[in-house]
Amino acid sequence: MSTNLNPPVLVGVDGSESATEALRWAAVDAVRHRAPMHIVYGIGAPMDFGPGIAFDQIDYDAYRATGAAAVDTARADATAAAAPVGDLDITTFVVDAPPIPVLLDRSKDARMLVVGTRGLGAFRRALLGSVSTAVARHAHCPVAVIPEPENDKADRLRGPVLVGVDGSPSATRAIEVAFDQAAHREVGVRAVLAWSEFNRYISRDDMQKEAEELLSESLAGCAEQYPDLTVERVVVEDRPARCLLAEAEYAQLIVLGSRGRGGFAGMTLGSVSQAVLHATDCPLIIARP
């Protein structure tokens, strides 16, 4: 992680509507946190980790011109989005490299990396683009994945920040991010812990009580740090991903850890986070280390 005392909010743009929505979200988040914003346009095909286009086939002058126009437009859009909240310090970059490795490298020094759900090559709403999928798995900072807005979900802006809890170190990081986001948005936190009787040999009442105690212990530190935040606690017998997706209908933001209690050190993204990431139409932060 960077030792920068004021790390930037990093956002990748490619001219798509999805990237523009992510840019606007990132601009407001940067102002709320009094952080600078870095806008990056990476030249190259976004399928960097598989067969791709040979770099000597790319007309870099044309791509640089396209990138320069894209970041100029992005700067104007970000400034307009941030204006109702405050002034925004923006730096733009057009980089002669494909977007995924550029964003992953720069995420080492970022407060948060923000991307849209899909780029110019996506063909349907439910499909996550290669950039958003890759950075959610491999970035060195929290990753926000922002869908395009839906008019019938406008009331979400009044909803709480939803956080998934399971007692893991990754979930502890998610709780920290969720409380921070809620405080800056001046809304409450809704903390959800879903449990299952699978391979357990105690009564459901005991499992429910155990889960409630785990949730309380997990929230204790942040609840003390943010005494003015309203915290709703939900403990249910259910599959975590299904429960979180149902709760997300009423939330303005979901925050999840990058891996759960069943994860291991080399695991890039837990099954619950992956399932929610691919299914939700709510902004989502994967609270990577």
C-alpha cells in the first residue's frame, strides 16, 4: 500500500456510458473524502490476460488522440458531477498500455479504484466487462463497481449502506469501509449476517444466538468509532448471496469483503462476493486489503 497521506480515487474511462457513470460516482466520492481524483485511459485491447492484438498493429497516434479526447470529456463530466458537493482536484493520464495492468499497478497507490460494470464491448446489462472482473479480483485497494442507473431505483439514494458480515478479517475491512461510506453520505448502516445449518449439530436457536453475538462483536469497534450512525442488524438463516441481493433492493451501496471465512490467503475473490458482483444492479465496493 501507498504511504501517500492523501491517496487518489482512481477511475478508468473508455468513453462508454458505464465508465461515465463510474466516473461521476468516483468524483462525488473523492470530494466527500477530500481526495484527489486520477482519471486513466489505457491504450490497448481490454483482453490483456489472453490472446490479444499485437501492439505493433496499433496506430498509437490515433489511439492517443482518442484517449486525449476521452479524458478531456471525463474531466468536464467529473467536475460537473462534483460541483454540488465541492471542488475536485483532477489529474488525467493517457497511458500507452492496456487498461487492466495499468489500473492494477496504479491501485497500489490509490484510496479506491472505480470502474463501470461493462465497457464499450459489452453486449448486455448482466455481463460484467473484462476490466471490472479483473480489477475486482486483483486490485491492491478497495474496488467500486458502478452499474448504469435505473430510473425506478432512484429512491435508493435515501437507502442505507449494506455490509455483509461473516466474522472474517476480510469482512472486518468491509465493515470499516461501510461505516466510513455511511458517515460521509450521512445515512445508516445495515449489517447482514446470514447463517446455515450445514454440517452443524446444534439447535437453530443456538445458531441464531451464536450468529447474533458474532455480528455484535464484529460491529463493536466501528459502532464505537461512529456513535452517531444508525446501525440496523439483520441475522437470518439463509444463503449469504441470496440474502444480500434481496437486501440490496433497498440499499444505495453494498460493501463486501474480498473473501469470506472459507477463503484462503491466495484466493482472489470469495464465492459470495463474486455472486453478488455478477448479479446486483446496486453500486458495490469490494473491500480489498
